[in-house]
Amino acid sequence: MNEFEINIKAKRYNSINEMDETERRLLEAANNATKTSYAPYSKFNVGAAVLLENGEIITGSNQENNAYPSGLCAERVAVFYANAKYPNVAIKAIAVSSAVDNKINDKEVYPCGSCRQVLVESENRQKTKIKLIMGGAKSIIAIESVSLMLPFTFDLEEFSR
């Protein structure tokens, strides 16, 4: 038996003002996207913003449904819309933010497991890393690759060798 460790290198920002202009614009777009969330059951509004290689920013928000789990998370709404609108344009980064009562939460928010798998598959599909920015009003965490959030991913290529 071998034991091993998995370490994740991340940056923590205490304010959106510490970020570079592109990251700041992306997180602001995610913050604004929380306002389009439909979350009558959880009251937890999530916004996501995807930065594409062509410079476009595509936003999405969580959309709940009474027939749970028929709703969809903000990250997947944004990624699927970006892939549908620009199928051959790579995703460079995604920012995620959350709010309650129209106030951005102080602490950063993290993608759920399903969203992590979708993001990793997008990264694998385009063969380039996707930066992940998890935003909060008082704490923001950024990592250089979404695969760091899901080190043991399901990758069909691995099983077909």
C-alpha cells in the first residue's frame, strides 16, 4: 500500500479590488447574475459568469423547480449556454457567487459535485485549463484549474485505453 497526499494551490483575495481587471469584471458579472436567479425554495441565489477565449462573458443563474431535482445550478446554466452559443470557443475562466436577500454572501461559494464534473469535462474536452473563481464579499478563492476541485474525475478516455 502507498499513501499519498493531494494538495491544492489557491489564491485568497480579501476584496474584489485585489483582483486584476479581467477577474474583477468576471466576478462582478457573476454577482449581477445572482439577481436573475429563481430560487423560491432555497432562497440561495447563485450566479456564474464564464469568460470565453473570444472575450465574451456568458452568465447563468440557478433555476429551481418544485419537481426537485429538475432545476439547474448557475455554473451548468452558464457553461451549457456558452457551449451552445459558441461550440468551438474554449472557456478560459468561470466565476461563481452567491447571495441571500439581494446581498452577496461574505464567504465564497463552491460548485457542487455535478458542476465540478461538468467543468472538468469541459476542461478535458477543450484540452485547456479553466480558472475557477469562487466569490464572496469578504473572501474570494481562485484556482488555476477546475480539475483541482475534483482530483478523481470520471474521464471516459481513461477507461477506453
